[in-house]
Amino acid sequence: MTELEMYELWCTLRLWANYNQLNQTIEKNWLSNSFNSHILDLLDKEEIKYRSEKRLLGYRNKGKRRLAGNANQPIIINIDDVADVIDVRAEDEFARVELLVSLKQELERLSPRELMIIRTYLDYPIEVVARKLKGRPNTIFRALQHGYVVASPAIRGRVQKGADGRYNGKAPSCVVDYKAAVRYLHFFADELPGDASKIITNGTSAGGALSSLMGSTGNHPDYEPYLQALGAADAGDNVFAASCYCPITNLEHADMAYEWEFCGVNDFHRANMKMDEGGRPVFTPVDGEMTKEQILVSAEEKAMFPAYVNSLGLKDENGDPLTLDADGEGSLKEYVKRVVMESAQRASDQGVDLSDKPWLIVENGKVQGMDFTAYVKDITRMKTAPAFDALDLESPENDLFGNETTNCRHFTEYSTAHTKAQGACAEAEVVKMMNPMEYIMDEKAEKAQHFRIRHGECDRDTSLVISAMLVLKLREAGCEVDYHSPWNTPHAGDYDLDELFAWIDGICG
């Protein structure tokens, strides 16, 4: 690893602060003094003072040495799916960096100049991490190469326990921890590289949901007691923009939305993952048919969705209302169909052959219509009903809504009433704090100016209508939203980094 690469690594890692120390001085939160000293020695070397015309890597003297970055560069907060991040543990920060350097050297065999920033609290050998990354885009390193300042803060995991044996990472801890990181960036804006007025969050799946929350709930008082208890810095937690890939959000209505889309499709297809004895992920295909009870649940969940939709007062770009009737038909369904058809048209314009999609109506190269029922059968169901608030409390979302003493709880009225595990329901205010839809029209919340939302056309992890409703409410609130459903794209993110960076460059001027 070159000295410049080592500096870039340090730039990314220096915000790896313990979540309860975010209000401490920079010196206490940055990496070990020995490593800081080493970096400052490197900065004295003329050849690494400048990375490029876009990125200043020098230092300035104001009583003491402090690192400086180009004040015009945006700060990207990268938020991964919190269930898929990894921690390499070490006795101290310098040893941890050395481990990451070793990881970087290991990964260079597979993907030169790419590095996964390792965080949260799961244990994997380095060689396993290397295998997990093979062929995957690395947003953090690509963003650094592009000239951005990157922050990748750690957060508490939903099954994490403190020294007292109590859970300390349940909702709303994940969003509170990210808010604390943003406050840290704002509080130390004069000390850190980058423009703190241009903080942009980016995440996929659960990370996409957190990114949408960060963009929708800036400085809202609901979170203040949690931030004070955490010891967060006395600063704002609003962000400039939010990039959200396939956000798993609006959880208290996600079961309804999923069955609105997939009701009538009773066969399901997915892959379950578990680690083998060597720490390697093993995927086992699971194909099956929903039970009669699950089919009944599906119908009941679908029947509840129109009332929720109609309570939102959704409107399209022309101001026309988007609603559903009791059967789930209506203008909102037509809007979702249009999203899929526009995705197909983009693909066709790029030379993609659509002839294997008989549910599309294509005339003279133009997508004219679609059979929504056939489309849903084509992409297939992934989850049984209910999809998120499992009656047996076995879903990751049930983990999320536990409390200090209880690992799993329900978060919907329906599943609480039909529980098979005698599960309690999470507090309404906690459920609210995990749903951006609850804050978009709230004047107390400072919304991001810009959102970029991508939700794959064949995503089966959550319904496409979830992101569509989020987009519609954000636009109603006056936010600029770049929204697209990429063709033949499943539940995934960071697959279009060039386009993402072009969007960031555009909104940052």
C-alpha cells in the first residue's frame, strides 16, 4: 500500500468513533495518536500534498496541526444494509488499521484499488470478507477516487448487547446513531475536510430506509431525547441529499403493500443463507406454496391497504389524485404500472430485447401497456404472508423493534392481534420514528433538498408501491426527487455508481 493510499484509508476510517463518544474532542474520536502522528509526517512530504485538482490533502496550522480538505467537496455518508456489515476487531485503533491494510492487500488480488470498510459487530476471517466482496462494487473507495470525502460511521446492531446484558441497538438506535454522526460532522465542520452543508447519505435496503429517514427527519424533536442520552454533539442532524436504493421502509404498512402486489401468487421462491463451519456463506434454494392460513392472511392484508393509501392524499405530477378502490384497483395502481412501463421503455431504447416479457404490450418499439397480474407472476413472490411482521416473530424487522429486555416484538396491529408467539407490540412512537412517511409533511422536520431513489423493476423484497408512495409524498413536500426503477434489477444497490456520482456532482454545482 502506498503512503497516499494509506492516507485515503485513514480519511475514511477516522470517523470510526464509538457511538457514545461523539461529543468528545476530535483527538479522542480520531484514531490513535501514533497513527495521527504518522499521517502528519506523511503530509510533510511534498509528493502527497495534493491528490488532484479536486482534492486537497494538505494541512493548515492554527495553533496546532489540523487536516484540511477541499471545502467545496460533498461529504458522503455510506449506509449499508445493517445486516450485511462486518467488523474486524483489534486491541487498539492502530492494530485495527493494520488489519484493514492487510485486508486491502488481500483484496488487491481480486479487485485492485477496492476496499470494504469494515464495521459493526459481526466476526469473519479476512479471507471470508475477501470472498464476499469479489465482483461487488465498492462505493466507498469509488467515491474517494472520485474526489468526495467519505464518512462510514459504525452503528449499534439490532441484536447487540451491552456489558449489562441488555439490548442496546433496537429501534430507533440505528437512525439515532447516524444522526449522531451527522451532528459530529456539523459540529467539527471547521476541522474536517469537506463541505458540511453538502452531506449526502447513501444506503441500500435497510440502509436505503435509513438514508430516507436521514433525509426526511432532520432536526426533528422526536429524536432529541435519544441523542442527548447518547451524548451526541450539540449541532444539527439535517442532510443536504439522500440516495436511497430499494428502501425497506414504511414497515407498519409494508405487509399490506406486499400483499396488494403479490396476493394471488401463492408459490414463493427464495434462497436462505447460513454460514458453514469455515465461515463461508451457503445459499439454499427454498421453493414452496403458502399454506391456507397464509393465503387468508394475504387476502386480509391486501384488503386493508386501500384505506391507508386513500388516507395519504397522494397526487401525481399533474395534481390528479392517486387512490385505490376496495379491490385494490385505481389510479395508484396505474401509476405503479407506468413506473414499470417506463423502466421497460428505457431498457428497450438501450437495445434490450423485451420479447420474453409477454405481459408487456409493445408496438413499434413503444411500450403501450402491461398486464400487472402477469408481471407479478413473472417476477414471483419471495416472502410468505405476512412478509415483515411475522406472526412467529422470526423476521429481522421483529428483531429491530425489540427493546432492552425483549429481542423481538410486533409492530403492526394485525400481527399483534394474530400473533403465534404471544408477542407484544412496539410502542407507537418508536414505530413512527422508523418511518419517513410520518415526517415528510411535518414542518418540524428539515427535509433534504434532493433525493435519489432507485428500486429495481423485479425487486421482490418489498413492494414497488412502497418507494412510489415515498416519492409522491416527497415531491408534494417540495423535495426534488430523481426516481427510476431500473429494468431487470433485483433487490440491490450501488450498481450505477457513475450515474450516482453524476447526480451528486449535478446537485452540488
